[in-house]
Amino acid sequence: MPKNYLRFAGVALVALALIALSRSGASKAQHNATESYAITNARIVTVAGPTIEKGTVVIRDGLILSLGTNVTAPADARTIDGAGLTVYPGLIDANTNLGMPQPSPTPGVAGGRGGGGGQFQFPGLQPEIMAADYLRPGGDQIEAERNAGITTALTAPRAGIFIGQSALINLAGNTPQEMIVRSPVALHIGFTALRGGGYPGSLMGVFSAIRQMLLDAQRYQEAQKIYARSPRGVRRPEQDKSLEALLPVLNRELPVVMYADRERDISRAIDLAQEFKLRTIIAGGEDSWKVADRLREA
């Protein structure tokens, strides 16, 4: 079984173990007393092998150490009796805004790059927003998802065009630091025009704004490279947090999740991805069957 999967599954099982502990009345101090857990006497559903009707799963430091019918719980492990219960690796929800404040965060505006300072774009055009910076543990929504068997989720704000950068989180944890598995994971882009008469207020304006910011980011990166090669006698380029956040996207270091349901939006998303050579993921894709050939080619 691949190590990456073992890590994911181990973290998910730890999350389930913590749920069981909390339901049995264990204290927070008990949760922190050990990094090893043993779920015993449980029915274990595996990914690749047969279901184990009665066995033990041992998790240490977020990894599955062993599982099976003849596994003995280590002496230092917190033991959880799973008799009558079924243990799953845990479900992963790849499209959520769990833990994000409502309304979605907008860190500030300096009037755009033409507004003197160039630190932020207009609200809704701020790719520098990090979901990890706004994550709020706990709450009824996270508890409901966890009770449904979801142990890990990709979360990002929902409002805006350049929505921000997502974080992969575990749904067990008392602090953001305990919940975050990886950040950032991807830049998320929506194709919904901004409300309230702001710019851009039309679908055509949305795609125009996205394309313009990507072009600006390309020029910004080139200016930074020119200055780095020969700074003598050259004015230092102004710093721009919004454009800086787009550089990993242009360099294909960070994928882009584009929310697109309609045929027209999916086609335009593909056009953008091809023009700027982006690593793109289509989220939603309700009409994707209408552009199956283009998606296959791309």
C-alpha cells in the first residue's frame, strides 16, 4: 500500500479515534497523552484487501503501523474498543468551505494597482487570500460532516473571482495548526460577476479581469527577473502581493481549480488554461458532457 495513502488513512483513522474518545467522555488531557491508538475488535474495511470482520488497527504518529486479526495493541497505545463498530479509512471531501468565515474574507483594498501602493486588488480579485489564515475549528457544520464519516476536506472561501488558496484539513483538531495537513493546495477561481455594481460586473468582464491579472503577473515576474540579473542603475520593481501570489500558478507549481458548470464557462476555462499553460482542475462541470471532446484533448 503506498506510503502517501497510509499517511492519509492513518490521519483519518486517528480522527475517527478522537471522535470515539470524545464520545466516551475522555478528557482533552487524555487526547494529548499519547500519539498512539489501537482500535480493537472492530470490523475493518480496507481499500485493496478483503474486509476484516474482527481485527485491530494500530496508528502511531498519524500513520497506520499495523492492522489485522492477529495484531496486538502496543503497551503505550490508547485502546479503543470497536466491538460492534466498523472502521473505514475516512471519506475525503475535495470541494468545501468548511471552517471558513461567512461572508468570505477580503483582507483589504489599496484601490487596485492604480491606487497608490499596489498591495491589494479589488475585493474578489485577491489570489493572495489563504484559507489557512481564516480557518476556524469546531462548529456545527464541521461536527456534522465528521459524524457523517468525512475526516479530511479541501476548504476554500466561496465568494469572489480569484477566491484564494485552499487548505487540506482534518476535521479533528482544537486549533488550525492541528487541523491543517497542507497549505496551500490550489488557487481557486470563480466565474461569477461581483455584486453591488462593482468591477467586474459581467461575465465578459470576469474573464477579462482574470486574463489581465495573469498578463500583469507575467510582466511582473519578468521585471523581477530583469532586476535580479542586473540591479545597478535599475529602479527596484514595486511589490504587489496579488501578482506575487499568481507566480506559482504561472510557473505550474500550484494548480488552479476553476468553478465552471455551463458549457460556455468550461470552454473559456480551457481557453485560459491553454493560453497560460496552467495546471487546471474543473470543479462542478455540470455541462462537461457537452464539451467531452475538448476536455479529452486538453
